[in-house]
Amino acid sequence: MKILITGGLGFIGRTLVEALLPQTDCAIHILDIKDLPVEMKKERITFHKIDICDRGKILDLCEKERFDGVVHLAAVSRVEDGELNKELCVKVNYQGTKNVCEGCNKNPNAWIISASSREVYGEVSPECFPVKEDIELCPINNYGHTKLEGELLVQSLCKNYIIMRFSNVYGNNYDRPERVIPKFVRRALAGEPLILQGGEQVIDFTFIDDAIRTVFKGIKYLAEQKNTQECIHVTPGRKNALKDVAVMILKLTGSDSKIEVRPEEKRVYDVVQFVGDVQNRKRILGEDEFLTIEDGLKKYIGVK
């Protein structure tokens, strides 16, 4: 099987590649705008330094290779405000996704796993927790809007797909250092305060190994199916108050850092609370319990 992984040098992408190599005999094609690290130059990896926004190059590549499947992870994933962020999100998350879908269809039997996000829901009332996939989608930021538009493209252009809505994945050194878990751990180890902007956040944190296992199971499922159109949560389905997570990190790191809650710094474009329903994922890919945030943090930090 020949698989294209867009954004294959990102946090989830690189971890996925490293998991696929020993577990399958797939030919893995990585597409990214960054340079391939020396340690990833391996026999079964083919690298393409291409921007997904370059429609001509994407279609030419897919016409040549006729991939059996695509794991589409490339995205602008920063949840920010402003026109520059909006422009980038539209260019990459919408137009880039359109290019990837059209390229995927160069092989009429190809499947696609498309990474989406909890951000497509916007702010959902806690009365609706855990949130089911078919609830009304009302994104409140540029990222959420364009990920939703990307989902609609997959649904309209592709025949065999699973849309995976990820929720706050964390757990290894490929993650971006400015994201909340690596930032809190780094600050705790340095004795610096852990700052909660707003302080009311409730997050369904997902350990990276659970996310990768779900993608892997999705690949196997789609390879055996010919006409799947599904949307699932990649999340444990657990309610974690960010304040409690901060306390947990201090305890696990043995840190004397302080926790500073700053309600005045709440960002209006952030989704404050989310917990996803896991039943649809289990129905499609089988029973699979994800790590609790405490067990995931222990693995990440390296404590027993």
C-alpha cells in the first residue's frame, strides 16, 4: 500500500510515520514544506517538499503516484485572531484541502483520513457534554471555520473517508513548545509560574499514542472498505479542568511553581470547554480506552 501523509513532519505526522514503519510494509510518502531531517531519510520513505497550496504540483504528484490512501494532516492550526491568520487559514485549510482531495481522486479507489478539530463546534453548552458529532457546528475562530469548510470539501469530493476531529493532542517532543501542556511542563521544571489565561478551561486532552493508534486503525479500516463516510472524535471523552491539570503537572514534576489565574487575559476566540463523545469512534474502530490525563502526563514527563 502506498500512503501519502501531508504535514508528515508535524507533531502528529512525524509520530505517525515513526509508528507506521515498524508495523507495516507500506510505502510512505511524506509531503511537507519543511526539510526532511537526516534521521528520517530511510528506504521506505519518499519525501516531497511541496506546499499543499500549490495545486499544480499536488495534482501532478498524485497523478504520477496514484496513492492508495492519504492521511491529510497539513494545516494552519494556530487558534488566533486577525486578518493574517484568517488569510493563512483559508489558503491552507480550505484551498489546500481542496487540492489534496482532488489529488487523492486521481486514484478512484483511494481513501482519505482528514484531520479536523474540536474547534468546528465552537462553544457548546456543558449540558450537551459529551458532544456528539452530529450536533450543530458553530465555530468561533478562523481555524474552526476553515476546518469546517475543509470537512465539507472532503464530504463532497471524496467517496471513502474518515474525518477525525482531534482534541488537544499532547505527549512528545515533536509538539510545538507554545502549546499548553509542553509550556506548562517546561515552566514547571524551570520554577516559573503556570499562567492560566481565563482560568475556566475544560479540555478533553488526548495522548499522542492514542491519537496515532486511532489513525492506524482508521487506515486499516478504510483499506478494507470501499464506501465509508464517517466522522469521529479522537478524544478520551473525559472532562479535565485546566486548573486541575496544572496542579497535576506541579505534583508530577516536583515543582514549587505557582499557578496564576488571569481572568482578564481570556481570549475571546478560544473555545473554553469541550468534551467529546467516543461512541461513534468505538462503533467504527472498536473498543479502545484512551489514557487518562494523569497517566499521559506521567509518560510524557517520564515518571512512574
